[in-house]
Amino acid sequence: MSHTVLIGQIEHETNTFSSLPTGMAEFADASLHYGDAVVDGLAGTNTAVGGFLRVASDEDWDVVSTVAADATPGGTVTADARSTLLEEVLTGVEAADPDGVLLALHGAMVSDGVQDDEEPHSSGNWIRSGDGDGYILERVRRAVGNDVPVMASLDLHGNISDRMVTAADGLFGYDTYPHVDIGDTGETAARAMAATLSGDLDPEVVVERAPLLPPLPELRTEEEPMRSLLAAAADAEGDEVPDVSVFGGFAYADVDHAGFSVVGVADRTRADDVRATCRALADEAYERRAEFDRAYTSVEAAAEAADWDADDPLLLADISDNPGGGGAQDGTVLLSALLDAGVQDAAVATIYDPAAVDAAVEAGVGERVSVSLGGHTEANGDPLDVTGRVCLLSDGNYRNRGPMSTGLQVSFGRTALLEIDGVEVLVGSHRQQPYDPEAFRSQGITPEREGVLVLKSTVHYRAGFAPLVGAIREVATPGLCSPDLSAFDYEHVPRPIYPLDEEA
């Protein structure tokens, strides 16, 4: 018997401290496909939708593709964007009457308010305006009813709300950071959907939490304590327990459900056992909370280290101004220090500054141009008055070839490569995390031949760049992804919570 399965993607990691709202233009700048173009754009890629489609082919499902939307992390998602994208899914549900729904969500979307006349879920709880993922899942649940399974893939940085758990039959998180298993997670969710549709699985979602709010770099899964927590979660999985996910949470979303959680998906006959496993893992994470603490390189020490003389490049990760966590990507503090130190043979990716790109386009390739570069958005450094040579102009498009999101096309928007006092600086018109070496290669730079590489990325860059470099320094600059959470004015996260509070 062939089943009809509807698929959709609405992903956003929302940094509520950002002043940059996320509307439809931001989704269009990053990744936005409708209808059949979802399959054309994402089939064969290391994405959750790519994973859905691989299992759909194996199962011979009739696939209804609705929308695939993913915006670079930033500020709150507008009500218009959320409603526009969700309507594509709901229209598909009404037209197709599917047997199951697979959604690629993030888990840390925060969206603008919901109208007062929104109906509550059957649980009687009103939808919280900030819980974008819970809102999406509840609306889809109401549309399909209680007998149609609804499952979602989620980012390891998801903040898991009770509404998400109540509305879904399955929530499946990435097990790696850098996220090299996004496609695998999509496949896991789709296989659980297949087992549910065949009657081999009667799924239930359980969640247990810990009062922890780790900053991004401390959730790297190749290091402790995440490595052993995830290994223990994997050991608990089996035929009747398709997934146990450890969610580190997203510390830069100031919402009442932010923080660390462990989520299990199990047959109802095993739900109590899996809940006990999730509780034990959450407790262990809290007991080991000090292991999440990390030391970072100062800007001054990074500038000194950039006097680098080795065969392989030194990589300086500007971890706090990471657009992949909602950073403005126009911070200038590290670049300014490198220029002041007279560093040569360095390449920087990427400064977000559309006006500087426009000036470079007007000047033309080979010409010199004076610009006020970066520092226009957040408290992350002053604009730099610099003069440089325009080495290249491009549309900024490239396709990932590294281990993360392999095959996905991304873009910096219109892009200029400026050579400023011996430092090559990529300047883009879209905010896009440069975690793949193609970010450089597509713009005429061979990263292995540089002395110093500077990336505005927190952890994802390690998947593609670690094999190319001789050393890595995590540089704590000013920015909206700072690992120093005391720099942020939290109002809504549950308190007490570590590290904001010593004992929770």
C-alpha cells in the first residue's frame, strides 16, 4: 500500500538579542523553494529534506512537497513570514489529505505574536507567541487531526517546548556539532514515519530537562561532556526506540523554554523506560556542568598569534560574530587588530556590508576604493575607514562540498574581494556563515595557501577546515554569540540556570 506523505521545511534559529528582524526577504536570500522545486533543489543533499526524500523513494511514498525555507539566523521571525510559509504547508494538507507529515524545523525559532483569537490546542494551553516551532506543529496537528502522524527533525540547538512535544509524534535531533548528520536525521525521522504507517510503531515523545544553558562552542560533540552523553543516548536506541536526542539548547533565545533537554521517541510500551533514560542523561549533564566551561583566546592574543610561520594556515575563529547564531557578521574588532599588527598573507570571510560592496562594484575590478567597512549593526566594533584594491566581484553563490550540508547551494549575495594592506577580505551583501572551504575557493582564494584564515563561525567550520589548517584559535570578540552569557540581559529564561546562576 502506497502512502501519501507531506513534507515541508520552515527553519530558523532566532537570536532574540539581534536587532535584525527575519522576514520573507531573509528567507529568499538564504534558501527558499516551493512545490516541485523543493525536490529539485534538495534531493541528494545532506539536508533533512534530502533525508526525507531518500526514505520516501525507498518506501515508494507519494510525496507532497510544499515549501522548504531556511533563513540565516537572526532576529525574531515576523508574523508575516511565519504565516506565509506555514500557509504553504496547511494548503498542502488540505489538498492532499496526507497519511503522514514530515517537517524539517529548527527548534529555536522565535516569532512575533499570535492573534488573540487563535484557538488553543486540545491540551487547553494557548500558543505562546515566541514559540515558533510549537506554533507550527500545533497548527499542523489541528489541520490533520490526531490520527495522522506528525514528525519533525530538529537542530541540536533546539529549545524544546512542551507544546512541541504535545503536538508531535516524533522529534528527532541532530547528533553532531558541526552538524554533519543533518541528512541522517531526516532519514531517521522518515524511517520512524514508515514504521508508524506500517503499524510497527505506536510512537510517543518524552522530554526531560536540566537547568543548563551552555554557550555554543561548549556543545561541540567531539568533546566532553557532549561526546559521552550522545554515546549513551545512542546506546538506548533500538527497534522500539528509534531515537534519543540530546539537545544542548540555544542560549541566545531569551524564552521561557530555553535550555538543555533530552528527548526520546519510543513505542508507547517503552515510553516509561525511555523517560527514565532521558532523566538520567539530563541529570548527568547537570552534574557535569563545569565540564561545559571553556577558555578562549583574546583579540590581543589572536593578533600576536597571527605572526604565523608554518606550512599549514592558522585559523582564527571569530566565534562571537557568527551569523550562524544570529551574529551581525559585520564586527570589526578582530580585523582591526590584525591590520594594526601589520599581519600579511591573511584571508577573512566574511564581512557583511552591502554598501561597501556597492562601492566596490562602482569602482570596478583592479581599482582602489575607500569604504567605511563593517561596524554598522550591533555593538561589535566601529566602522573601519580603509582603502583597498578590488580583486574580484561575484554573485557570491557557491555549493557546499564539505561534510556539512553537502550539495546545498548558498550565497553571500553580491560579493567583493578587497585586498587591504596585505589582508584579503570577502565582503558580502547577505549574512551567511562561511563554514565550507568553498566560501573561499568560489571567490578565487585557495585557503591552504594562506598564512592566516579568519572565519566568522563558532564550530561548524571545523568539519571542512580542520583538515586544512595547522592550528585553530577560538577568539572571543564582541558579538551576539559571545560565550560570556553575563553580557546579555535575560528576562525570560527559566531561573536559576547554569552558568547564569552557580547553583540551579
